[in-house]
Amino acid sequence: MLREIVTHYAALPYENITKIIKKFTVPDPARRLRGPREVVNGFVERGTGGTCFSLTFCLGNILTSSGFACYPVMADMKRPNIHSALVVEMDGERFLVDPGYLLVEPVRLTRDVERIETPFGLVELRPRERDRYDLFTITGSEIKGPERKWRYRVKTTPVSEALFMRYWQESFSLPMMNSILLTRLTNEGHVYVKNHHLRIRSSEGGRNENIRSRLEERIEREFGIPRSLVAEAHEYIERVRSSWRSRVGAQTQED
């Protein structure tokens, strides 16, 4: 049943469009956090998902209400404690469940290297010291050969709810909030958008496309998210960038 829940939940996309809109429309940091009801309703009604914190918190509530024992954990990427996931305890074993990285199934936490197949290639989990694990993705083709990339180091000890909420609120100030980011899994592979760059990747390779001139249209087509939401988030990002350019221009004139 755990695998079934996780696999179905992987249909929710990773996207920061809803998070960007919350950042600029809700002044109170505590009220910006999208709870499970809002995440699920957003997916059903508008095709939205969330970033790792809202996806993790929502799935944790679903698993707990389904009778599973689980707790949130934090992972380090380019900065410490900026990614979140879940550890599920079942039948004397532990499993990593990561909806924010679109893992399609639970990954067993052992002292051995664990690998799972995904629509875009292999995911590999390597044990380290002190209950830490490194996650890699392995992609490529027979012609180019495999390409291994380190993605994060997860600490599989529990983080308190208070600390999880603090990291969640702090995440609204991370650099990733200055770009539009979306990713989702398909039967063929993996669709990724960063600003106006679209990448579609599968186990056989990938292709890139510049979607600047039809950003809202393409995101709606690939993700099902209404153009109006994309346009609103894009407008907020452009305001921030315009402010940056104005400050840089003023400093240049002063120099």
C-alpha cells in the first residue's frame, strides 16, 4: 500500500508558481504555508503541486492518516537544510520517500547501495556516515554513456515539526524563488522548466527548447496549470528583476 500511495502521489508536479504567488500576496510568513487541503485541492482544480516542503508535509499527513509511521527529514544541496523528504518506518525497516524530487517509489534505507528505475533514468542512494545518504541520478544513452550527478545528502534522523516549519518559512527567501521552476514525471520521462528554458528528458537522452515567447501557453500545455497563474508568478519575478536592474543602474551612475 505504501508503494501505491507514493506512486500515485508522484503525479503532483514540483512547482514554485503557487509559492511565488504566496510570497508576494501574503505578508505573514506563517500564513504562506500551503497545507494538505490546499495542495490537494490545487492539484485537482488547477493542476498545481508545490515545492518540497508543501509536498512533503501533505504526503506525511496522508501517510499518517493511512496508518503509516513517518517523520520529516532534511537534506543538504548547495546549502544546508533546503530540501525535505520523509522517512517511513515499516516492518522493522526504513524507507526514504521524496515527493519533492519526484521519486516514484519508496527507497529502502540500508547499508548497501540502493537503485530504483524512474521514467528519466536510475536513482541511486549511497549510505554515508551518521545516518546520512547521498542521492545521485544516472542518465544517458548507449552512445553518450551514463552520466552520474550528485543531487543531495539526506539526514535520516527526525527533524522536529517546529524546526521543519522554520526551514519551510526560510525557504521563501532562497535563490530558487527568483526563478520559475517546474518539473513533473511522464510515462516517457521528465519535464523540467526553469524560467523560459524547457527540457524534456528520458532514459535515452533529452532535448531543450526556449519557450520565452509562449511561456504561459507551454507551461499550461505541459503541466495543465492555468496561464493566469503562470502569468501572475512571472509578473512578480519580473518586478524583482526590474528592481535589481534599477539598483545596479543607480550604483553604476554613482561610481
